[in-house]
Amino acid sequence: MRKSVLTVFGLFMILSMALVGCGGSASVDTAEGETNAEPGDTTDGKLLDPNKFHFAMSGVYKPYNYVNEKNELEGFDVDIAHEIAKRMELEPVSEQLPWDSLIMELKSGKFDAITASMAITDDRLKEVDFTRPYYLSQAVMFVHEDNADKIRSKEDLEGKKVGVVAASTFKEAAEKLIGPEGEVVEYTSDLLALEELKDARRLDAVITDLGVGQHAIEHANLPAIAVGEALFVDKIGIAVQKGNQELLDELNEALEAMIEDGTYLKISEEWFNEDMLEEK
């Protein structure tokens, strides 16, 4: 019995070697037109698909990017991405992913770019490349109306409980301002943090983008108010995989053309009634 098993095994090995010699492989068959490309592979070196522009965002940063009543991504970031795709003669394809996973998923090759109101920082530039800024974001403090007389400037945040979205420049600012007795509370979205201001006892303040806070106050009937001057101004860019210079150049070219021919200003005024690249 042992001899017969070895014989069968020997025949199997011979057949396997013959198949490899004829160009056979151990890979699983794919449907016509499909490939065995690994995540991060691209068809022509710059895009996942030569006919499409895949971009991602959190979808929880209204009015920059959010999910509308039709379950579609909408907002300033979306309109900018669609206009870029149009100029590159590509079909726009949007994806929604958690904010804190966007860079990781971009690096793995899940999509071509991040158009998610992402601030250009030194730490992020170590992992991805950014286009020129496509808008300037003012970081502002928001407080409950009843606390407006107690918190008027950044100095008043010392020892306070401050809400921010996780993995953001807002969090970094809050940690520097609250001092050893303060507390930073992280949220998955800025809107969730702002909603905590409905109760003046939950948070002393929220740090977020001025446009995000004003939109929430207006549309969600929040009893909140912006106080003090802007804490800082972030330059917001589109992120691509590190080293994808060809795509980066084309995105920058499209952005420059949009700004030059007035299309950018039109989109900006539709959402904010102002030029979002103009320094305040």
C-alpha cells in the first residue's frame, strides 16, 4: 500500500512539472479582462483605472463632503474632484471611508486620491504627496451660547474639556491649549462633537473648521457660537500616493486651470459665498 501511494505521488509531481514547463501556474483563473493585480498596482502607472478617477473622503464633514438624502456623496470637495475628473477626461468615482483610515487605504492602492479636506502637514508629507492647496481652513473655537462670556480666547481653554475629531490638526491644537488639567475628547466626526454643545455641561468647547461649525449651527439649530480669533489656518490639498508624480502634476494642472478660468471661484461661491483660497 505504501508503494502505491508513493507511485501516485510521483506521477502527480511529474504532471505538475510538465504543466509548469508548458507555462502553467498555480494561480486561480480570472474572468476575461480581469488581472491578478495586487492592491496598489495601476494599469498605466498613475491610476487604478485609465478611464476613471477614484477619490475618497469621510462623508461626515458637511458642507465639504457628506452623504445627501439620495445616499450620494456631495459637497465642496466632491464638486472640486468632479471638475478635476472632467478636465482629465475621466469618470469620477467617489468612495466613503472612515477619516482615520484614508491615508492607510490610499497607500495600499485602494483609490487614486484623497479629496477629504485634508490639511497638508509635515507628518502627512512623510507618507503621501499633496497638490497645491485648494482652499484655506480656519480653525475656530465653538462654545455653547451660555459659555460665551467664560471662553473668549485660546487662553481660556486651559483646564477645559475640548471636543475634536480624531487624527486631526484640531486635536493637536487642543492638546497644546488645555494644559495638564484639561481634557481632549475625540469624536469620529466634527458634527458629533458640535452636537455635544447642545448641553453646556458636556463640553466646554469644540475646535473645528469655521465653515463646518457655522453650517452645523445654521442647519442643526445648535445653541453654539464661534468665539475668539482663528487659532490657525490649514492649507488643504489633495493627497496621492508617495511618488506618483505624474498624477500629482495632472491634478495640479487641473486645479491651476480651474482657478485661472474662474471655475474654482464659481464652485467656492456656490458653497460659501466667498473665495476659499483668499486669506482672511
